[in-house]
Amino acid sequence: MKKSEIYFSIALDEQRVPEAISWRATDAGEKIHFAKAINISLWDRDEAGTMKIDLWTKDMPIDEMKYFYIDTIGAMAQSIATATSDKVMADKMRALCEDLMSHVEEERKKENN
């Protein structure tokens, strides 16, 4: 059986707030990648529930955080379509992304006026 691993490294300040997030994957070589935020969700088979880890660095701007979550929901929409062929659920998630993008763009316009 082939084994693949993903490693995350989180540098914390003295208050245990993330200052830097890096990751690498064995299938992607030894290159270390850097991130401003991570959102990991796992379906725990023993608990039959979702376990989550959400972390972001001090320098993650609020607008980028909003785009990060919109992108995450969009990627989840594609995943649910691929995994279950549930087009209705995927389309509703995509529609939510469109609504959220409109909201973020409206906020941006208000801030720039």
C-alpha cells in the first residue's frame, strides 16, 4: 500500500497566536509551502462527526479571510458534486458563494467611498 503524508508546521507567538503556517506533502516533493490560513475538516469515523482545525496568521487581512472561506465553499461544492452527484446541493452552495461575493464586493465599495 502506498502511503502519502501531509505535514503542517505552526509558529506561535508568546500568546500562542499563529505567526507563520507552513506545509509540505510527501507526494509534492520536499518543497515547503507557506499559508496565511488553514481550514481542515475531518469526518471522524468513530464519532460520526466533523472534527475541525481553523488557524490563521496575524497578518491575514479580513478581506482575504472572507475570500478564503468563499473559495472553500466553492471547492466543497465541486467536491460534493463529484462525490455524490447531488447537483442540487452543489448548485445551492455555488449560489451561496455568489451571494457572499456580492456582499464582499458591496462592503469593499462602501469602504472605498
